[in-house]
Amino acid sequence: MRAQFLALTFLASAVASAALAAQAPPRNTFMNNKEIMGLIDKAKADRKDNAPLVAEPILSLAPYRAQLEYRPATSPAAVHEKDAELMVVLEGTGNIVTGGKLVEEKRGKQREHSPNVALRDEALRNYADYMLSPEFQDAARTLVELAGTSKTAVMCAEKNFSNCHRSLISDYLTLHGHEVLHIEDLSPPQRHRLSADAHLFEGQVIYSPEDLFRDKLA
């Protein structure tokens, strides 16, 4: 299957598909009031040891996830740097505190010895390492499935895609036979230009200088 993607980069990036592919199995994307109330009862019943938070999944459709959260007590802080959250209060009241700063922050690398040596930016290199994980592979497959059946959007706040993980996702899609078009404004969309150091090896994207990459294949 070959899909065409549009990447919108004016305060967001979008991916639009023009592929003609067989319809994927329908997903359950609706939950009625009776089902929601049943999920609330389940969350209350599943609470153990005075847990401050009980989460019940509703839908997981990469990159989106919907879940019901039962919060009977004050929950510890949670960091969601790469997620945008939309909350709807169904029952009760409470206070949500946002913002703040991490204290004694320590961050781990995706891999101790990254194969993506051509990426000097640590954040991009860590994301390229993440792209080698089963989690990313599953998300990429879901994205391609959606793009094969309907117009699909991947959102980001970074305008310049070359400074964003969108560029890595675009490389991945391009190397797997899909067309990616970037939209920055009202000008005609621009076809994605594959990064010079991006190579496809056994279905995975590796960022390595050409000479080093050939040495790995030898």
C-alpha cells in the first residue's frame, strides 16, 4: 500500500492521505452513556489500597488515547511533555494544577549505544532510537492504515519540520514507499526530501554516514 501524506507545519503538522486501499476493519470509536457509567463503576471497584488514581482504557488509536480516570484522592505529579491532554469532568469536583519545574531532573537515553550517530541533536537522536522500538512500529502501522482509508493529521507545534521529530517520521514514511508533503503556509506543499544520512535496514531507519552504513552492511 502506498499512501500520500501532507505535513502541515504552520503551528501544527498534518498528514493527509490520498491512497486507495482496502477498507481496514472498523474500530469501535463510540461509547454511549450507559457504557461510560459502567466504566465508572468498574473503576471504583478496581481501586485497591486507597490508590489515588484508577485508569480504565476507552480507546487507543495512535497517536491518540482516551481513558477514564477515577481520582478519589490527590494524585502525584505527572509529566507529559510531548502530550496534549483534553479533560472532561463527568462527576465530582477537584483542582488540577499545571506547570511547575522538575527538581533534580535526570533523563535516560533510549539506547546506551545509539546506531544513529549521524544525528548530533540529542533529542532527535533519542527519538530516532525510539523509532526502533516495537511501540513506534505499531504506531507507524496505525498511521499508515488510517492514511489509507481517510484523511489523517499528525499535529506538532514546531513550525520548522527540520527541527522537529516530524522530519524523522517523514523519513520513515518516505523510505517505506509513501509520499510526504510539507505545508508551511498557503504556498503549494513541498515534497519531503529524504535526509542524506537516513537509510533503511531490515525495515528500520538508521541515521549513519554513508561510509559507516556500508561498513555495517559488509
